[in-house]
Amino acid sequence: MSTPRYATIKEALRSQISQGILSPGDRVSSENQLAAEFSVSRMTARRALLELAEDGVVLRSQGLGSFVADNRPISSITQIRDIAEEIAQRGHQHSCHVLQQIETSADSTNALQLGLKPGERLFYSEIVHMEDGVPIQHETRRVNPRMAPDYLAQDFATNTPSAYLSAVAPLTEAEQSVEATLADADNAATLGTEKNSACLKITRRTFSERGVVSLAVLIHPGDRYRLGSHINY
Amino acid sequence: MSTPRYATIKEALRSQISQGILSPGDRVSSENQLAAEFSVSRMTARRALLELAEDGVVLRSQGLGSFVADNRPISSITQIRDIAEEIAQRGHQHSCHVLQQIETSADSTNALQLGLKPGERLFYSEIVHMEDGVPIQHETRRVNPRMAPDYLAQDFATNTPSAYLSAVAPLTEAEQSVEATLADADNAATLGTEKNSACLKITRRTFSERGVVSLAVLIHPGDRYRLGSHINY
DNA sequence: AAGTGGTCTAGACCACTTG
DNA sequence: AAGTGGTCTAGACCACTTG
């Protein structure tokens, strides 16, 4: 399976931007020009530009052309931080229990989310993170083996899954949702809370350049954890 | 300028989903089927499905088909949006009950947070927001009278507090925290949920150029609301 | 008038999943 | 074998912006 042509065009433009050949505000080649340069149909060149626009790399305007966008600053709110780092920054002690670290197979839902085939193998880990000895996060994570083949050999007591994955498959994108749930018996036992107490559940899908890296579900006791953000306009 | 055909197809599918004709997990018509049904080329039907997938409305899988995604509302953590707008954008109907809209005085905590002196007057409102008649947010808000002197004269049934405040004191900054709590008897009654069900609680302080504008506490039923974000690096 | 992006067609071949 | 989505072509007409 070779790289699609629209992807080649995207890559070429991205690299021109990161090398400074194209700067924010510069006009990039038009659909017709790209079609000619890369010997593809206009629809294929168009797709490359459309996807770059979706990713916020270019801005497009009918009649005018496509232009390199400003490099968006990363807002501190949305930053994904390693929990061990976060705890260390508060001046507290991080520790954890690795409950599971195994190979298993993808059910149809996990397969869809991770970009695997149903039944294909995946790595699974389950860890409880503690701050000064008090459990604050129950992490369950499903990992795409193609992105991190040595996942099962890691010692997560010294280096968290998040830290390890960031090193082997640098984060390019993340999708997350936050919801409130009740602790089931399992959550209650691992987190040392009451059953049916309020929990904050974060579901996070992380992407690297080559695709989906992992799918993490993070459960926090509602009375010991909050998410904060500061937004500037 | 007429509506593009792919937009018509998207709208038709969205409406089937919101009417319950299609439920999460259901398979939607294939590209070829939609092309035939709507008398368009496959590329046009395809575009409709692709955009719905981008919006998180459907999940697509080669060889399998396209499936309706989990349709629980997901709203952005990183952006503060008026709930009425948010609901309208999902194609649903917003309505609300104004429970209270009064002048009261600041206790020491509120005073500190709003930059007032203890005992100084402040405005207080309490509203339940509904999406298609179903309660999804219980909003309690304390407002700095200096920033919005006419707050008590507003009709929040037609213009939400958030929309009104944005107009009179444009948002320059916001601080928020997200946590999980259990519904108390009052929450349960106003939101129509069980007591001790999981709730998402957002505490938000908004700032304008001249200082703190308001302090809002937003309670959402955990099973009807999610927060989401998409991060690009 | 010439160029840009926006929409659309009617085909094609492919990889993938299921019966 | 039949159906699905993924990629791609070579055209077309359109609305929009600029010289």
C-alpha cells in the first residue's frame, strides 16, 4: 500500500512551511498549479489543500487563493500533561501500581477507534496513579502495537505510559471528552472511594504522525481531582 | 445561491438521527445507496458522509460501512460558548426556565471571587436550560453590578445571561474548573434526574477589561452532557 | 478577462470485510 | 462474489476576486 498522492502533496507543502520556504501569510500554489506540478487531477490537489485547511495549516478564500496560516499557539488549557509531571510540579510524590500489562485482542469498538481490524492484537495496561500515596487516577489504556512495539517490556513504575508513548510516537493530535460517572465496585476498590461516588472520566485518543497511538480512559475520584483552564481572548 | 446537494444529504441524515429513526450504532446507507436515493454522483454522497464523520456524527470503516456515533452532546472545553447557540448548532430547540433573578449581597467568599466588598450588593440568577425540552444545565450565576447594571431587567428566556454579558462586557479572559459531583435533592429536582446521580460541575469566572464580570456554576446531568476538545500540535 | 476556489458528474481501479 | 469505503481521473459550470 503506497502513500496516496494527496498525502504526498500535503507533505511537500508542510515541509516547505516548516523549512521556512513558505511563511505565514504567503500564498501557496493554486489547485490548478499543484495539479500540474504533481501531475494529478485537480480534485486530488484540491483534497490536499482542503485537508491542510482543516488542520489549520492554510486558509482558503474563493477567488483569492490559499495562504499559509499563523502557527497557532498552544493553549495551556488543552495541554496534555503526564500525570507524574503534574504531581511533581505540585511538589508531591507520584507513585503507581501496575495492575495489568498484557496483550489482548481488539473488539469491534476498540478496533474502529484504534484503526485496527477486529480481533487484531493490541496492548492493554491498567495502572493506578497516586499522589502522596492517595489514588487519584485509574488509567486503562489500549495501545496500537504498530506504534509502540515494545510497550509490554516497559516498567511503568518508573516511566508512565504517557511519557513512554510521547517518546516513541510524538503526539501530533489528541481528541478528548470529559464526563461525569459513578464509581462502580471496581473503580471504588482501586481508587479507595465509595461505590457510586462521583468520578471524572476522561476518554482520550492520541495521534502521532502515522495514526492513532492509544486510547486511554482515565477515572478520577470527583472529590480529589479537578480540571482547570485559563482562557485568554 | 442554492443549498449544495451534499449539504441536503447531511441534513437529511442528521434529522433522521435526531428523530430517532437512526440510533447510535445503526448502519447508515452506503455511498452508493445515498447516491441512488438522492440522484447524485457517488462523490457527492461520499462528501456528505465524510463531513458527517469529521463532525463526529458517524464512524466509517472500509468494507463495513458507516455507523451512527454516540450522539451525546459534546461541547468544547477550550471555548466558552453560549448554551443556546450550542444547542441551536446541533439543530435542536433551546428553552429555559428562569427560577430566580434578584439582587442580594455578597458573602465573604463571593466578594473575594468577584472583587467586591463583603456585604456589597450583587445580582443573582438561577436558570434551567433545556434541549428539546430536556434539562441539560442548571446555571447559577453571580454578577458584578458594576459590569452589568441592567442585569435584573433582562428577559433571559429570550437572551441568555451569557449572551447578554458578552454583549455588555466583552469577554477577555476566563478561568474554569471542571469536576464531578453527585446530584443533591435540588439538582435532581431541577434537572429531572435521580438524587446521587453523577453530574458534571463547571465553575467559571469570566473577566472583561475592567475586571471580574461574573461567577457561574453550571451543573449538567452526567448522562446527557460531555465536554470535548481537539488538540493539534 | 483571467484566475481562484466551490460544486458536481460518471466513470475507474483498489483494499477490505462479509457471506 | 458482492458490497463497502479509499483513491483518482478528466472533464464541467459556477460565484467570487483582481486587474
